[in-house]
Amino acid sequence: MSRIFAIAIAGVVIVTPALAVEPFPAAFKTQEIAANGTTLHVRIGGAGPAVVLLHGFGDTGDMWAPIAAKLVTSHMVIVPDLRGMGLSAHPDTGYTKKNEALDISGVMDTLKVQKADLVTHDIGNMVGYALAAQFPARITKWVVIDAPLPGVGNWAAQLSNPKTWHFNFHGPDEERLVAGRERIFLDRFYNELSAHPEKIDEATRTHYAALYARPHAMHDALEQFAAFPQDGVDNRALLAKGKLTMPVLALGGEKSYGAGMAAEADAVASNVKGGVIPEAGHWVMEENPRATTQLVVDFLTK
């Protein structure tokens, strides 16, 4: 059963400026790691118990800089860009989340990390579930943030949600429509799926628009959506083997999934605690990085 809690930081203005393009601390290095037939751009810093941070659509691993800065003092922090996104390579295929999970396990193997905590958002949730379900002994805790899993839980309701029309927006003509208009396309997500679009500032939007305008980048991003039907088949097969048993913290933005995110995690995990990130929609690290960071760090370190 889920336990729901909310966080408030007394005396502090919760809604802080966007931090998605905050640089990673000097303790981090970047490495191009070959894994599962592709190459991932990975930020690595610190020493101690490992934690892997996985981003979603509209972001890259850059989104995690505030959390990485807190965890690097006590953890080995590993922050990849997912296959076909950010500064990672752009293979033509392989965008099922079950396969992308093998990318991440390959990164862990290269870094000689046997076990790690996991923090995920959006499409990162989907890759994270596939990773934890295929390699449950390797994931010690999981923080899952503000997005459902294909084919399980309340996924059917998501398919009829007007705000998720983009799940079926992929193909050559759709790519032609977006080509050269990546910023307009991304603004739609930042504006409509946030509680405070003004907190996703110009620097943040410009930063991500440039990354998603790189050759083949938008094609690969849309392939993440095109893989959802197969992801659903894969997830149901993984779930049939049993629910995850590691501790899970399911966080929803107050104006997005909110407390309902715990129900999404309950569908695939048996040890779930829920949490709500106040004054945030879907873009929790851009809208309220302080509260998100506090929730994640507290769960991983206590």
C-alpha cells in the first residue's frame, strides 16, 4: 500500500528559478561509453554507493545537475543521456525501453558498478522500470517521477488524455513539420504540462532546443513514443514475473500526477511510498528543483 506525503520548506520560496542548465560540479567528468551497440554520453562524479539518474523527453541528463551536486559528496553519481538523445549517439533502432535498459546496465558494467540506486523522470521511468525488472538485484532503491508506464497501471486512461496526443505523433511527415521548429514543439510541452511555465526560462528552453535540433535527434526522440506499444507488451511480460520489491518513492508534481503517481508505481512494485512536489507540474526539476532535490536526497540517504 502507498503512503502519501507532501513537502513544504518553511520560510523558503518554493518556486525557484530554472536550474536545468546549471553546470555540473567540477567533480564530474564526461565519458563516452559504448554499450549494447551504441554509445552513451555519461556524466560521472563522486565515490561511494552508486546512483543512476535517467532523464526523459524534453530534457537531457543536464536536468539533474542540482540533485547531482547534492549527491556527489556521498555517492558515485552516474548521469547518462539516453540513446538517441542529448549528446549520446543516434542509432536508427533500439528504442524499446527494455532494450534501452540494456544500454544502462552496460554503462554500469563498464564502470564496474554492480548495484545502484535509481532516479528517473518521464521516459526515464520507462527505461528505469525495464532496468529494475530485468535486473532486480542491481537496483537498491528507485525514485520514479511523474510519468506512467506503458501497458500497465492506468495506461489506458493516458491513451485517451488530450494532453498526450504526442504519443502518436511520429513518422516522416511529422518530422518534417517539426524540422527547424524544434523550439516551438518543445514550448508546447513546457507551457502546457507545467504549473509555472515562466520558471522554464529562456536559457533553459534555448539550451534544450539546440540539443533536440541536432541531426537525427528529433527523429530519435519521437521513436521513444513509437515504441510504446511494444513497451506495453514487454512491461506486461516483466510484471507477470512479479512486482519489484526494492523500496520505491513515487513522486508527482502537485499540478500533474500528484499523489496519483503512487498508484502508478503500486502497479509494478510492492514497497511504494508516495510524495507530492508542491508548486510544480510535470517539469519538476525546472519548476521546483529545491523541493524535488530534498525529497530525492532524503529518500536515498536516510
